[in-house]
Amino acid sequence: MIVQHLKLRRATLFDANKIFEIEIKSFSHRTAALKEEIEKAIVENKIYIYDICQQTVGYIWIEITNDVCYIESIAVDSDHRGKSYGKEILERTLLMLKEDAIIKCVLHVNTTNKIAYHMYKEFGFSNLHLVENFYGENSNAYLMEKIL
């Protein structure tokens, strides 16, 4: 399901505040130091923004090492949730990675985030194993992988 009016672009430092805002609203385990991490990732071209009519609806933060991609974070602004934008962001990103000869994509997802977990399963990600306390004490994650 490709939404034609959803545009992909590399993030710029101008986007840092919006990414930070979405990240903080979406993930309770994030810290104030995240703002500096976001700015560094933007400079290193690791964050992609998804816009509709020049309004940011979400982003994906990826780290590529050799031919493997790690999804650091994917989030949709709370005003735009429930419209399948998360699926669209993931679908477009996976297509881009495949075109760039990336062979595998891995990520961690909180065991309590059932919506994201089921989305990843729908896209063919498989569970590798449980990582206890990944997000802090008693906050576990599944390590998931998809072969592209």
C-alpha cells in the first residue's frame, strides 16, 4: 500500500526538534541526551522524514553497517496514528534498503508494544530471541530480523 502523497526525504537539522518531540511522545525510555544523538544521526544521514503536504508525519532512524540495517527507531506523530503511516514508512524503507543491496534488517521492539510487534511480523520479521531489560529494568525487547 503505497500512499502517493507521502514523501520520503533525508532529515535536516531543521527537523531535529520535531523528531525529538515525536520520539519523546512515542518512547518513554528515551532521555534528554537524545536531542544530541538525533542531531548527530541527522548529520550522518541516518534519519529519514516522511511528510504529507510538507507536514512531518513520522520518521525512521537507521544504522547501516556493511550490508545489514539496524532500525534504531521508527515513529509516527500522535496526530497521525491509526492511518497506516507506520506501515507505509516501513514498506518504503525496506524497498529502499533492498535497492541499496542491504541483505538483512534487524530491530528491537518492546515486548509490550503489540501493535509494532504485529506490524513487524506482518512484514516478515522473525523473532530471534528475548532481550531482558533492554529498555531498562523489567522492560524487555524482542530482537527481530528480516532477510531482504
